[in-house]
Amino acid sequence: LIKDMEAVIEQDRPNAIMIYVILLALAAMGIFNAQTLSIFRRKKEIGTLMALGMHKRKIVLLFTLEGALNGFFAILLTIILFGPFLYYFSIYGIPLPIDYSDMGLIVAKRLIPIYSFPLLFITSCLVFIILLIVSYIPSRRISKMHPVDAIRGKTTL
């Protein structure tokens, strides 16, 4: 029975990868939306920095660094707040509401997820890289504006 279950799990791996990619894409869209909104709401601040003589590269670096710090603190908070939950569920499992043995299926009464360190590390790195990219793109775009237009709050580029 174990060989059959392992074969089914291995056969389902491409579906799991697709769901993983879809969830990462949704996370990227959410991060991009939040970063874009944050940067475009601070147009006047960016215009003031440009008017005071700050180079465009330094402005882009400043906001990209801010996005990187947000990502670092988000990963740290996730480890602190949700790490115990992941550990608890990996030890005790998630109780299933129905006893599936009545249906002829041999399934345990608890679902025990397996969180591998490489999976968690790669996911954290991917989200961090996505956050760096989506912090860089809007800040580079808004740094191309003329300082006077940025201070006035005009959105023309």
C-alpha cells in the first residue's frame, strides 16, 4: 500500500508545482500592488528629494532598500509568529473531520504535513527576490519624473 501511495504522490507532483507557482504569482501581485501604492503616494517626498539634489539612482536605491527591509522583517515575523504553528502541525497533524475508513479508503485520522527546510528556504528567497524586483520597478519609474511635477503630485510620465 505504501508503494501505491508514494506513486500517487509522485504522480501528483506536477500539480503541486503548478499550485505553488500560482500562489507565488498571487503573492507577487499583492506585493507589487502594495509597493506601487506606497511609492506613488510618496511622490511629493521623492520630488522633494530630487529637488534637493539627490541623484535618481540613490532614490531608487533608497526605496528598493526599504522594500528589502520590509521583506526581511516580514520573513522574520513569519518565522516568529507562524513557526510554532508549522512545528505544531508537523508534529501533531491536522485532524480530519470525517473517518474515511467507512468509504473503503485507508487514510489516517490526521493529516501530517511535511515542511522541508529547502522548500521553506527557497520560498522565502523567491518572495524576497520578487519583493526586490517589485520595489525597484515603481521607484525607477517615479524617479524619472521632473521634480516639480513630482512635488505637485502630477501623474504624467
